[in-house]
Amino acid sequence: MSEQPVAARRRQQESTGQLRRIPSQRRGRERFEKILTVAAELIESHGSDGLKMSEIVEKAGLSFGALYQYFPDKTSIIRTLAERFNEEGRRCVEAELAKVTDAAALQGALATIADEYYAFFRREPVMRDIWHATHTDKLLQQVDAEDMEFHAEAFLAVLVRLWPDRDRRELRAIARLTMQLLAAAVRYAVSLDAEDGERALALFKKMQIVDIGRLLQQ
């Protein structure tokens, strides 16, 4: 067997989008955070497609060895940033859903979640770019799918609490579809200018509240 296929397999195995390791020492953590900060700045300037490991090395003042010690490829950097932003979004969703005590409060919570996500992506151009990149990157699609399932399960827990006698499979389907539609609406609204985006999101909230209200009253 030739050496070339072996080398190709090694590169393929490394391109997983996963961290090589998470630093535990202070110096390592500082270097780790510096890499992410520089990467975010470069994404904001050039987009995630234009992110280059060589530019990160140059701007961060690190060696390639120091960079690859933590991140095997640029996808692992983008994935780490995406997961951090997702954690912030999850805290928002959990906080809003924790307030829900009845159907009216549920509808209000969904509207607030849509508003919070819309504002979040408006003020975070890096995450907005990464979010759009999930359409073409399979590894980022996996991160996005895991995040969507988290939100769906959190929403399902509320539905089960409010409607314990309803079929759980039906409620799970409602939860998943609701969160998918909410995410799609926010993604679309963010792609517009601010005025049109706010108008589109306001329309979606009116439509969603009516639709989910009808579903749950059946």
C-alpha cells in the first residue's frame, strides 16, 4: 500500500471539527482564548469561509504548533465558537420557559425567545455568519441539529407539564416543528435589513401564536 493513501486517511481522520484537547493550565487557557478571539475577529472581517489558520497564527503571534495543539483545523475553531454561542442561547430559552405556567404564558415565552434570538444575531455578526455557514458544512449542521434538539426537548417538557394527557409523540412533534419554524423565521429576518427584519419577525410571532394555540386546543 502506498504512503499517499495513508496520509490522506490521517488527514481525513483529523478533520472532525473536534478539539484536540482543552487546556487546564492558565497559560494554555489564555492561549486557547486568544486563538478564539482572533478567529472571531477574522470571521467578522472576512467571513468564516475566508478564515485561514495562517492568518490566525500571524495575528495571534503563535506558532503553527501552538495552534494545532488545540485545533486540528478551522472547522474545530468555528465549531467551538458556535457551541459557545449556542450555550448562551440555551440559557435564554431555559430562562423563558421556566416562567411558563399556562398556555398564555407559553405563547408569550415563544415570542420573547424569537425576539431574543433575533437581537442576539443582530449584535453578533460572527455567530450570524457561522449560522449561515451551517447550510454547507456537515459538521456545523450536526452542531445545529444538536442545539435544535435541545430546544425541542426543553419545549416538550413544558408541553408535557401543561398538557399531561396529550400523546407524548404528538407533543414532541409539535415541539420540534415549533422550534424549527422559529429558527427559520429568525434566520430569515436577520437576512433582511433591520426594519424589514423586525416587521417579518412580528408577523411570524402573530402567525405562530395562532397556529400553536389551535394545535394545543384540539
